[in-house]
Amino acid sequence: MSEKLAMTFQLNTIDHLGVKLYSSFPPVIAELVSNAYDADAKKVEVIIDYQNKEVIVSDDGHGMTRNDLNTNFLVIGRNRRIDTSNGYSRILKRKVTGRKGLGKLAVFGIAETIIISSTCENYKNTFKMNYDDIKDNSDKQVYYPEPIDDNIPVKEGNGTVITIKNLKVDAITDIATLSESLSSKFKFFDADFQVTITNSNDSQSTLVTNELYYNRIQKEFEWHFPKDFESEIKDSIYLNWLMEKGVNGHIITQKTPLQQKHKGFIIYSRKKLVQENTFFNERSNDNFHSYVTGNFTIDFIEDLNEDYISTDRRSLLWDQHKDLKLLKDNLDKLINKINNEWRKSRKEKKETAIEELIPKDFYNDVNPPERKILQNFQNQLANNIETEDEALKVVEIMNSLKNQFHFEYFKTYVSELNDAEITVENMSKISNDWEKIELHEMSKIAVGRIETINRFEKFIKENASETKYIQPFLEKFPWILDPRMTTFDREVTYSKILKEVFPDDELEESNRRIDFVCSNVNGTVHIIELKRPNIKLSLKELHQAVDYSRFLSEKRTEISDIKTFLVSDNITMAPTDKKLYDSLHQTGTLIIRTYSDMLEQAKSYHKQFIDMLDEIKKTKEGL
């Protein structure tokens, strides 16, 4: 009779390296898949019965004889690499991924019972292990699994089937998430090693691939080491060190921030994860870390004489070997280099997107100081947006800022912002807030103008002194004369010349004109002569106005354009005089205005503005 199958153990070993270490579903399945790879399997099937909480993991590897089971599988802590051909698998000479001989204990972290069935060289051995039974034998420190098939002859291919029963986990991981988890833990999935996961309840299946873990990432930029750095390696000590150590890497950035589980870099050794997502400088907290992911394959880690991987196989003991310390430092330098390239490429991409949307003539009508301010805004906002897809938002802000630059206070305020304050959110808020302020202020201005119009109407009705009241009033509020005149720049020189050539004492007392009022607005000189409201205009006044314009035009060649206004409320003229005025008016030489017309025009122009503001206010209140 064959020797009994037996496992020698200490209960605390099983508790700490099985139950306590593997408390979730994916790591347990990962250990069984890893064992199948080391057993030279080419196909592995993971079948999950979610309703009955049972899992079957089968492989077509070389299987185990009864002796293999007793001397290898049931030995806790056996170093497979020392015992088997210098760390290579028996047939396919794969680099063995397992090391500590603890994987078989992983199952007891999620289940009470497992059944192991292995066929090798036409003999099958099957046995059951129960965690409660193991604990009951803890005083003897030896456990005899329950035999089911005792070295029976079969006509079956080699392989191993592990059935996990009585799962203790409340929710078994779905096959999509489990597949992605396995994809992150290994890099050995290919045509020579295929793993399929099936939901037996709905027959849905998925094939695990090396790329599956990164499939959901929207790649923006990517780098391969050492391929993309060949021209720089010879001149870089750290890049050359990484290449000589056989380091291979794939670095990926996404357009938008990554999910937390994808941030950082996975390190594989012998195609198995030895370091979960990490960065290589704990003090670093760069924005780049939210966008970058990838992996490095570094086989020398597992080739070191000692094991520098944590018991749960999820992290490296970086500080316990000089080569690991140097590896970490050099990987950090490589990632910093890629960080700089990423920032430059991303900035160029966003700037190009903005330049394609912003009007070609956007800066044509902007003076140099304002152009400098606006271009700085454009550059800072380009840095602030996540992707080029947000370029339109920047262009909208730029248009708003430019339109508001005619307000000196606004221009002064935003030009004093520091670069950190020039964000899409902040500039959008400033622009929107200013539009509200602008609307409110313009409403106040409009109301103020209505009050000004009422004062002017009072002057006319009371026949106020044109010299004492009307003239200074129109100098202060020239828009009453013409709504387009917002400023009044008195030209003392021109007024003085006209007074010297056309003295007041040549006119009758009753028709003596008010002091000449001249202004220079946008290169156009305005000659404005105010008559008393009851003075009737005649041919003489018309000729005088024309003489003023002609004289300045001839004597002051620097003047590009002259407009002459006559203002009176009595414009009844003889037919001959009227004919002359019509001719002068058509050429733009002379414009006659009445105080009444000016008053009505000002009321009409600003009343419409007030009405419009009222409508806007009502609309906003209704939103």
C-alpha cells in the first residue's frame, strides 16, 4: 500500500500565511494560476459557480505523481527554485514564478474545503483538505488529507484540477474584474499560456491578456524603455545602468486623471508582480502622478540570492539591497525625465488646439502692452486646462477678457493677478462677475444720464444763461449734443485763434455768440457755437459758421476733419437761407441742432437703453 499523503505544519503558519494573508478572492486565484504556469500548463480554466459559491481551477500542466504531492505540494515553505533545475520549469524551461511554497495555503483564506486532483503519467491522485480538520490536528502538527483517488490508473492527459468549496467571501469577484486583476499581476499571458475565466451560471467567458489591465486607459502619450531612449543612453549614467540591468518599461499617460487603482508603476520579475502600483520617490506629490501609469519588467530582482519581496508578494524591500536602492533612484530619474517631456508635449498640444480656435486677427486691434497681458493669460490658461478638448473654454474666456479691456479698472485689476491666480475657474468667475458689475454700472450711468437730461431741460425752460450754465454744461456732457461724443477735449489754441479773427464786438449785442467751444475727439475738431434759444438763425450766422471752418482748415493743416455745429431753438429760415443750409448739411460742413431736438434725442436714446436693461433684469430674475 502507498505511503499516506501527509502535511506537516504549525497552525500559526497556516493562519498567518494563509487565512490572514489571503483574505480576498483575486489573490487566491492568482496563486493557483501562477502554480499552473510553473507546472508548464498551456491552458488554464477558471470556472466560477456564483450561486453555489464554488470554483474550479484546472490546467493541462505536467501534473503531480503521488511522490510529487508528498514531497513537493504538501511541503510548506519549500523553495521550488532551489529544488528544481536552477529555477526553471521541468519541460518548457520557464522561469519559475513561485518561490516560498505558500501558495497552496492561500485557498484557506477564502474557503473551508479544497479538493486537489492531479494526473501524471496515467495515474490520478485526488484528496480533500479541510481547514477545520487541520485545526483539529494542530496538536500533532501533522495532517492527513482525506484520500479520494489513490494512485489509480487512468487514460487521461496530465494536469491538475483544484476545486474550492464553501467559499467564505460574501461577494465573489465578477469575471471582468477578476480578469483585469490577473492581467495586472502577471505578464505571461500569450498563445503559449492562455487563461480563461467562465461564469458557469450564465456561460459568459473572458480571456485574460497582458493588455487587459490597460484597456480602459485612454492613451495620450507613451514611452518604451530602452527603445525610446537609445540615443541618450550612452551619455547618461543612470539610463545606461538601467539598460545593463535588463530593465524594460512601458510608460503611459492618459488625457484625464486616472482611477486610483491605475496610478503608478507595477514592477514584474519573472513575469510576476513583485511591486504593486508605486512611485519611486515618496516625497514627490506631482500632478503628473495623477496621469501616469505603466510597468517595468526587472528579472534581476528575483535572481538575487535572497528574497527581497514581501511575504504577500505585493511590494519590494527596497532598502535591504544596494542594487534595489540604486534601481529605485534611477527609475525615479527616468520618470522625472518623462514627466518633463510629458509637460512639454501636453502644453504644445493644448496651445495648438487654442490657436486653431482663436480668431486669426484676435490681437490685431490690441496695443502692445495689452497684447502682452492677454498672451500671458492665454499661455497660463493653456497650462490650466486638462486636455485640448477644453480649448474652446479658454477661447471664450479670452474673448470676454479682451472685450472688457476697455474698462481701465478691469484691465488694471487683472494685469496684477499672479500666474497662480490665472486659472480657467478663476478667470471665468472674474469675467462673469465683471459682466454683472458692468451691467449694473452701465445701468447706473444710464439713470444718471436721464437725470442730466432733466437738468438740461430745466435750463431751456427757464431760459438759463447760455454763458453761465449751458456752455459749461455741454462741455461736461457732450453726449447731449451727439450721443457718440463721450468725451470733450477742449482745444484752447483753436478757440483763441477764432476769437482773434472773429471778435465778439463785430456782432450785435442781441446776437453776440457764446464763447467758442472747440473740441478734438479722435482727430476731428468740433466747432460748437451756441445761440440763445430765441435767436433766429439767418444767412449771416450760416456764413460765419462756414468761415470758422474754412479758416481753421486753411491755417491749421494738421487738422484732418472739422465739424461745425450751430445750436438754437429758432431755426426758421428764409427759403434762400434754407437752401444754402441744405447744401452745407449734405457735405457735412454744417449741422444745425435745436435744443429741443437734442433733448428729445437724448431722452429717446437713453430711454431705450434703460428699457433694455429692465428687460435683461427681468429675464435674469425669471431664470
